[in-house]
Amino acid sequence: MARVYIQMILAINILLITMTLADTTALEYNRLPAVVIVVLARDASDFLPTSLACLANLNYDKKRIAFWIATDNNQDQTEEMLVEWKSQVESDYHRVEIMTSNNYSLQTDLSLQWTPSRYRHLLQLRQLALAAALKYWADYVLFVDADNFLTEPDTLIELIKSNRTMVAPMLIESRHSYYSNFWCGVDEQGYYRRTEDYLPTLKRERKGVLQVAMIHSTFLIDLNRKSVEKFSFYPPHSSYQGHIDDLLIFSYSTKMAGIPFHLLNNKIYGYLFSSPQVQELITRRESFLNYKLNQLLDGVQFPRWNLISDPCRQWGKLPFDQVYVINLLRRKERRQYMKALLDEICLDAEFFEAIDGRQLNEEKIAKLGIQILPGYLDPFHQRPMKYGEIGCFLSHYQLWKKVIQFNYSSILILEDDVKVKMGFHRQLSQVMQEAQSLSLPWDIIYIGRKKLLSEAEISVKGANYLIWPDYSYWTVGYILSASGAKKLLASQPLTHMMAIDEFLPIMYNKHPRKDWKEIFPERNLIAISAEPLLIEPAFYVADKDYVSDTEDSSIVVADQHDEL
């Protein structure tokens, strides 16, 4: 009996141990796979605040992520940024390693161009990263170029769920570009070949987990697959005889290892910036800023790691006492757009609540002392004044008064539907420095306008960036001096109200209507214009997203404004 009892106790203990082991195994199995994220960054200070913020937003247990980042031979703040970023996030992740040329003995190519030696260097770094991921006993390694931005938080988990040896999330340059991180065809030498499958894949008319001819820039490798044991980035496969090119060597090596390329395009998982092949870092910086601003127009706003100190992001009002953005209270989407734009260009501005033409009527404009120019008809549409045009004029008029009220020397006025052109800061500085160096007694400087006459305009003598503007439309952006504000207000424009687009050219004596000009005898506004222009409307009449709050308003009835 005792023997039976002892046997029962042993059996129960064995069962309990087995159950415990089973539970532990299940627990381990349910843990997310370990992933090493690899970022190779050289002269990437423009991109890192965005790319690192995107990686931080991934929906994945950070303790199951290790970072392996390599950087060397920088001409900017890349290494300093990475060191600062590491100090902020290291405790959140399983491991963060930043490798510099002090940590590895590889011959480096200092050229900004893609030479054979630089391709070799890149492949060697990727091989070091692959070896590190295997050393860490990682399940996956995710390679992400520094100028790739994974805006979809579920990118990593969906790549893993795709259950492929080597798979890339579909990244695009923009909604208006055909550039991406995959090819559907290659030629005999391994270079890109156009195929009928590419556009349907890019536009996601065919989607899922698709086998493709090439993936690059951002891709995931499953390190638990047997075929990966036969794969290496460098040295090239012993039978490779092609050019020294990272993509060609990568493609050949995967082919020899029996690893197919796959693309996951159930979503647009992010974006990749096509860096211009230029030596000047400032040109690339301006190009990337312009890229982000264009993305804003498509409703794509990249996150930013704001704690990274960036000497290139210097906030301010430029040389102006104040910067105003005119915005209707009901146009919240434009306000959000302009906030994002101002954040990108580091411009400190105050939003001014525009006078809404929809809220105006005959009684209100009479109380404001507004008298519409008798017989006024829009020169192009041949229709009377609209309430939206009155609201627009009054909004600018109130800002002219603020110049006097606060004793400002100059202000910058922007409307809420502007798009700044590439090199905005640099070119605006050139315009202002040139105006100062030439001692021009200017009243208003256009930085955005619509030229209405085909004749060539005259350059300001001795200037490279300034011209004398002819008859022009638009008040999307201009600089106003104190003397200019005084002249505009002294003309008492509310007593002869017309569209502001007509009024300003009259004041600098360039309007074609002689009868209208005679109404304002003091036409002494000194107007100059930036050339080339620095801003333009974000949307034009033919664009599907175009909205005009001046045109989309009711007309002030002719017999009403004749009585005023």
C-alpha cells in the first residue's frame, strides 16, 4: 500500500513538473520574436529625427527590439544626434548599439558619390549587422535605410505575420511618384526592367504578399530559416561576376541561397526619400524639407523626435517684428496644415482670425463705414463685389492697423493656403539682405503673387533677387513696412472698397484702369517683388481640393452698394 502511495505521489509530481514545463514553453512561445533593427546612417541628421520617431511608434514590445546602428565619416551632426537619442531610449529597448569607425576596422570611402569602394563598405556593414543579429540570437533582422519612414505602426508585426524568409513593406516616394522599394522585373545583368506588373502592384490593384524581382531599402529577414545560413551580403558569392553594386550583389546572393523576394503591399507602410546626388548638404536639406512640405499637401505629416537637438532648426520670426497667418475660424483643416508647415520651416507666427464674408451683410458693412466703389465689377468675371472679398480685404486691413498700433518696423503676412518653395529661408534672407544693402526705401515686398501681364518686368538696379512688379494679383504672402502701412491706411480704402487684388496695384500705380487710379491720388506705394517668388498657393482653381472663400460667397447686390 505504501509503495502504491509513493508511486502516486511520484506520478503527481511528474505531472506537475510536466505541466509547469508546458506552461513555461507556452509562455516563451507567446513572447514576441526578438528583432534587431539595423540602421546605417551617414550624413543623415536631416532624416534621423523623422526615421527614429517612426521606429519608436512601431506597435511592438520594445524589450524585444535591439538596435544596431552604424555611422561614420559624417560631415553633419549624425553621430551626435545618435548618441543623444541613445541616452534617451536605451532603457526602453533590449539593446542599443551605435557602431562608429572606432568600433570596426573597415576601409571607408569618404565620397558622397556611390563608388565601388563605397558599395563594398555598405555591404560589409550590412554583413556585420547580420552577424550581430545572429550573435544576439535574434529571430528577425529588419534593415531600414535612414531616409525611410515607416509611418504604419503595425509594419513590423505584419511583416513577421507574412511568414516569408525575406520580405519588404511597400514604401513609396509620394502619391504622385512611381518610385518605390521594389522591382517587378530585372534584366540579364540584374538591373531594373519595366514590367506590366509594376504599376498594378504599386497602386495596390494586386495586393497581398507578392513575389517580386527585387526589394531594397527596408526589408525583414527571418533568421530561423535554413536558407539564410547560405546567405551573406559580403563577400559576394564566389560565382558572381557582375559590377560592384549593392543591389546586384544582394540579388545574386539571395538567388544562390534559394531565397525569393517578397513584397507586402496590403497598405502603404511608409515613405522613402530619394536623396539628390549632390555634394552640398544644404541642398539636400532644402530638398528634404521641400519633400516633407509637399507631403503635407497630401495629408501626410511625418512624426518628429523633437528631443533631438538640431542646430539647423532655429525658430524665429526671421528679420520681422511679427509674422501673421490669416485664417478663417471655420477653416480648421487649413489651420492644422499651416501649423505643420510653420513647424517644418521653424517660423514663429501668430494666427489672425480672418473676417468671414459669410458673416457679413449690408447692415454690418454700413456700420464699418464701407462704401463699395460705385459701378465696381470684377475685371475678369464681370460681376459685382462679393462678401468674401470684403472679408479678405478687412482681414488684411486689420493687420495694416496693427503695424501702426504696435509700432512695428515690418511684418510678414501669409494667407493660410500657401506652399513655400524650396530654399525658402535662404532665398528670403537673400531678398532682405539685398533690399537692405541697396538702401531701397520699400513699402511692400511681394514674396508670392500672380503676374497678369506678359511683358518682362524690370529688375531693380544692382539686384539679383528683386524686380519692380507690374499689375499683379494675390496677397498670399507679402512683407509690409511701417511706411507702407501708413500709406495704405491713409488712402482710406474702405470708402472706395474693391478687391484687394485691384487695390494694391493701384497704390503702386500699375493698374490698367485709369479711372480707378484717379480715385486714389496718392499712388506712391513703393512695391518690389522677390524674383524668383518664394511662395505660391497650395491649390489652384483646377485642383480637386481647391476652395476659395472669396469666390464661394454671395454677391453684394448692385443697387444696395450703390446706395451706400
